[in-house]
Amino acid sequence: MTGWAGKVSRIRVIGTGVMGRGIVQLAATAGVTVELADVRREAVDDAVAYVGGMVDKLASKGKLDDPAAVKGRLVAVAAPDAPAEGVDLVVEAVREDIATKRALFAALERVCPQETIFATNTSSLSVTEIAAELAEPGRLVGLHFFNPVPLMRLVEVVPGARTHDWLPGEALELVRGWGHEPVLAKDAPGFLVNHAGRGLNTEALQILTEALAEPADVDRVARDVLGLKLGPFELLDLTGLDVSHAVLESIWSGFHGDPRLRPSWLTRPRVAAGLFGRKNGEGFYSYADGKQQVTDEPAAPPKPSSPVFTADEHLARALSSAGVHVVSQAYPDAVLLVPLYGESTVDAGTRAGLPLERVAGVDPLGGYERRLTMSVHPGLDPAVGRAAWGALAATGHPVTVVRDGPAPIAQRLLASIVNTACFIAGQHLATPQDIDTAVRLGLGYPRGPLAWGDLVGGDVVLRILRGLAATTGDPRYRPSPWLAERVALGLPLTSAGTTPADLRS
């Protein structure tokens, strides 16, 4: 490294909670001398001992060569605003309160040399607003680490409106030098990861609001069809609904009530009732000894003897291979399975001119090679519905049966994830590459949302969103211009395309 980043040899981390300790361990392991400070001196001593223990554990597993050298770089200081000669960077990791952070940086400005850079690890507050009362706001930048810091390689570098122009690039280099993966995000509500994460959570809560499926059903679909490590309700329980509710409300209000980020009315009363999730044993799931309690899925009916018709060749082949009697026309006694893309079973069946009492909907997302989702509308003959369920289950894949809605569950979740990322790209809050990197590393998605949209097909995502918007009239589903333009032009969602700057080069 060259420039400022290459010269950073001594930093101070203020706040010795979980995040502060993680930052200390990361920097000290990377060869930097780290001062630890907290308003409680005993907390500093505890943190030094904790980080030392973690370093010894890494060494015992062969992941660290010289633990004594790393521990030798840990320096306890008396107070956050102790004299700071020789400190190149101060990283603040105190509680999320703007008055507390402002007061801390004002005190630091009195004791730190002019060349000392300040960084805030805020996850939700404006970097610009935190810096606003500094005599020199240009020295402050956001460095948003993720918990647990040593394992979560992502760091959001967030310049404020007055951050020195040279500083974000140097901060990116510093993070890379510490072995982590930085992304550059604008100082907008939620920065990058928390903003992008609203796509999944807000739509999952909307599906629950519409009473289309239980949380466990939505989570099964999200895991098995979309490939997410955790379903949205499992994730809300893990994070804690008290935390997630505040983030949902904050980002929505931060964007002045943008409908695509609209929270659900469900979360406020659940928070008031103390249904936080894992941390207190009850949320969208209940927990016994920390273990999630989930009701077993209902057993599917047997393979039906009645014929089945579908116009989807892939589904027809899958059913035939399972021994289901598939016919080539919609005979009066046939079970009718219609594939759905951004529409309800009722609309799809009506458009195809089929008798609705014999029509059930199926989500084709996933190519019928994993969990299947069947939609049941109010006019479906129950006997036909059981036969349809049995036919799908004969393929050997699990089947989730849900109420019919304006589009299948997996499609709604995926379209919301992709559309949210497209809005972030379209507003130039981050580059397409950084959006995908941040979401993949920060949220654990199987791929970045823009690359995911390209894999499924931007035209498919656009079709789903337009269908949802037309059916519901809800502006939350308005497609991003970034998405619509690229579909019209045949460009990938991951492409920035031609910009005015390209004409000046």
C-alpha cells in the first residue's frame, strides 16, 4: 500500500463491545498497533484478555504464526480522549446514538493531531450528520464492519458529504490491506447492505400480511427454491425483531416513505409483545433451549389415478417420469396445473380459458427440480386440489401448498430482492459490482442480486413486477428504471452501460 493507508501503523478503537473487539483483533492481526479505549477501564482490560484468548485459539488451530507478537500490539489506554500522539486512525464503535458519537469526536478533535483520521462504525446513522459539528468534518469517514468482524470479510466505506476526496480511496486500500473486502457506498439511509436487505424482509412480511402462507412455509420456499441459507423469518428471529423493526422503520422514513421500502404493520405490535426471536425464546418461531421449534410439514396425498394436464412441457415431463398420467388436452376429468409468472392462478386459468374449479397454480421458478409450490384459489374443488398435490409430490420433491396470491412466493421474494438492488444501482448509491459483493458477503445470498437477476432473466423479473403492480395497484412493485432500461436494451443488470462520462473520455 502507498499513501495514507500504507502509513497507518497505530490506531485507537473506542468501544470494547462485540464490534470493537472484532475490529481490534482484525487490525492487530494485520500488524497494526491497536489502542483500546472505553469509558469503563475494566471493559478495556476484559477486551484485551478476550482478544488475547481469541488469538491463542487461532494459533492453536494453525491459523496464526506469532500470537505473542499480535498480543504485544494491544495497548490499553486510560480514556477515549487520552492524548493521541502518533495515532493515525481512530475507529469509533460506541452505541448507535448521534449525540454520543458527536460528543466523542468533538473530544477527540481536541486531543488528536490534525492528521489523525476519524472513522465511525455506525450501521444506520448518517456519516455526514455525525461529522457536521466537527471543526474539520473532512477527516471523518464511515467504516461499517459486520459482526463477527474477523469472519465477516465485508466492510462498507461510507464517505460523508464533506469527507476529504482522497480519503475514501485510501480507506478502501486500508481495508484490503487488513485482508477484508471493502465496498464503497454513499451516505444514504441503510448505506448498502441494510438497504439491499429490505427487498427480502419487506416482501416476506407483505406475504404474511396477506395471510398467503405461514412463516415456516415462506422460509422453506426461500431456502429450497431460492437457495438462501436462512429464510426471511428465521433471519428476523436471528437478528431480533426489536432491531429489525427499527431498521425497517428508519430506512423507510429515511427515504421519505418510498413505497418499495414500506414496512409491515405486523412488526410494531410484535415488538411491543416482546416477540423478538432467538434472544428471548419466541418470535415467528418458538425456541426450546435455543433450538428452533418447527411443525412438521403435512404428508402429501398419494399419486392420483386421475389424468393431469399442463401446458408446461418441463412440468409434463417431470410428472410423466414420476408415473403420473399426463394428458395432452384439458379433458373434463383432468387435473389442470398452470404455471404462474407474475400472476395469480385465477388470472392464469381465466386467460387460458380453463374451468377454474379444476385449476391449481404451480411456480416454475427453479425448473421443477427442487421444492414445488402449489397455489390454491377459493373456487378449487378440494378433491381436485388433493389430486394436484399428490401429482406434484410424486416427483419426489417436497411441495408447499399456499393460498393463491398475485404471484408465487419465491417470485415475489426474488423480484423484490433484484428490484431493490436495481434501484440502488440506478440511484448510483454504489456500483453494480459493489452491490453484488456487499449482498453476497454481507447477507449470505448465493449470488449478488444483479447477477441473480441476469441468471433468472431480467425480462422474467420485469414480467413478475409488472404483473404484481397491475394486479395490486401497489407502487411498491414499480420496476426500477435500471431494470426496465436494461431489459429493453438487452443489457445485463450488472452493466453500467454507456454514461455521459464515457463521451468525455
